[in-house]
Amino acid sequence: MTLILTNEEIEEILPVSACLQVLEEAYRDLGSGAAATVPRYDVFTPEGVNSYYEYKTMSGVFPRRKIAALRLNSSVVKWHEKAGKVRKDKLPVAPGNRFVGLVMLFSTETGEPLAIFPDGYVQKMRVAGAGAIGDLPVEAVSHNINVTAPVAGVTTEYGGYLVTLVECRFCHGQELAGGVYPDPSVTLITPNLTPGGELGFWTEEQFLATIQTGVTPSGHELNPELMPIKEVGNLTDDELKAIWLYLQSLPKLPQYTE
């Protein structure tokens, strides 16, 4: 039977520890030749002024887990100049202002399809997990989550704990002053979260409203494909206030640039 899963169902059944374990196994097997993958393929056709249809695929076979996987993205993309650089953006033009990305899993024992699901949540987990593993020798990676949480409350200490828990540094850099987006298929410099960036001009109320609505005080809509706005937006007001306190306590650093 083929499972048809949603992002929400994937989030419920895929803990961080399992993601790290499987990623470690996959990287080990790729290095030893026990698993196989192929280069990503991108096919473009003109769609409009400076916009193109993009069909992107990537796949691999993971014998240890007895699966083969295909990820595909069906997108309309546009190139434009911003801050003196040319960047590519995916346009949310599918019904409901959505992006289209799917993962299909197949059994290497029977060839049958095992599951089909959107790539939204697993893509974020893969980027974060790969970043976590990349910061440590493989032998040092622990599959157990043994984090001692401080007492919950609107405090700088608890806010720092939450920033670590929701993995802000994977995208915004170790100093949270911005960085190169960890997915190499996306050309993006992430914003500075210290008081030296745009947040230095926001109020606490504006910070909470931005996280909860996905729209900044200037009217910019955050891209849910790049920023886990839904997951972070599920935090309580007090949790967001704690994060705000922590971010405001950081040194006033300049925006990261390449």
C-alpha cells in the first residue's frame, strides 16, 4: 500500500534524532559506495518576461534502508537584480499560493511505491540535519537528545535555549548576523537577527506580529519555503517574547556579506 502523507503528518512522525541517524547512515554509505545518487537535473523552458518553468529532479538508492527516493520540484522561477546581484526566486503560483515539491519512495525489494509526500518539511529537516552533522566528526554525532531546558519564562536564558532548539543558527549563522543559506540550490544571504540588523528598529510587538503573520513591519512576506514560519509561529507569545529578549541582548553586529 502506498502512503500519501502531508507535511503535518511527516512533522508528527519524523523526530530530529531519527533524521540525524538516517542522514549519518546515508553519508557513510555514499562515502563507501554502498549507496548511490546522481547529479541534480534542472530543465528550464521560457514562461514569461524573465521567468521560466523549472523541472528539477534528484534521486538516490539507499540499500541499507531498502529504499530508492526521487525528489522533484515543478516551479515557475524568475531572475531579478537585488542589491547589485542577480538572484533566482521561486514563485508561489500553484493554487493556494503554494510551491510544488514532491518526494516519492520506492522499495528496492519489490519495486513498489511506498510513499508520496510534499518536500516542504523534510527539506528543512535535511538542511538543518546536514548542517548539524557537518559541524562535528561523524564519530561524535549523538543520536540521543539530552538537552536540559532552563525554566520556561520570558527570560534571556530561555530565549537563547529556544533559539538553539528551533535551529536559527543553521540559516542565520553562528553569530546570528546572517549567512549563506545552507541549501546550495538556493542563492540567498539570510538576514541579520542581531540589533545591528533590521530587528534593531523593530519593537517587541512588531517581532511577534511578524512571526505570527509572516509579514514584516515593512510589508515584506516571509517565504515559507525558506523560513519555517509555521513551526516558529506555533510558539506561544511568552516563548516569542523570550526569543526577542535574547536577540536584543546580542552584540550589535553588521550584516553578513560574502
